[in-house]
Amino acid sequence: MSSVDLDSRYSKKENKEEKKLRKEKNESDEASKENYHPIPDGEFELIQFGEEPSRGVKIGTEPPDLARKQLKACLRENADLFSWHATEMSGLDPNVTCHQLTIDPAASDVV
């Protein structure tokens, strides 16, 4: 049975090279695990939009105070442009907004 890599952020060649480099670097290191998800770096501050706790964005705390204040003002001023649910995005062409999963057609269903 062949293994299927579902991480589409790399081409097959890039993924093989990345795995090879990681294996060489961490061959004897049991503690290191493969993690293909981006990991935020640094401290963040949550900018709330309204009363609903799920409506907000995180910004880094590293930029200078003036830049952060300007960014917060811009985000709050344009809060009505954010979509939090698919129902808020009426009029978008499904051919643009839908995604496709990278699935091996030979794979069997698992429940």
C-alpha cells in the first residue's frame, strides 16, 4: 500500500527534499516531531470586533505602538468588510470559493 501525502503546501519534489533534510537533521532526536502547521512566533494581542468573542483578529505585539494603534484603527474601521461565516459572503462564485481535497482515488473510506 502506498502512502499518500495530503500536505499540498509543497510540491512532491519539495516535500521529499524537506523530509530528507528533516530526517538527516533529526535522525537521532526522538523529541522532534513533524509539524506541517504554521506556528505563530512572538506575542499576540486580540482585537475584538463587537460583542461576539469569535469576531476578532490577532496582531503581533512587536510593531511599534504607533503602528499597532494605526492598524487597530484600520481594522475596526473596516470591521464590516470581514466575513465570519459563509452565509455572509453572498454573491461569490462557488468556483472561486470552493476548495478541493487532495485525496488518493485508490484510498478506501474509513469511518
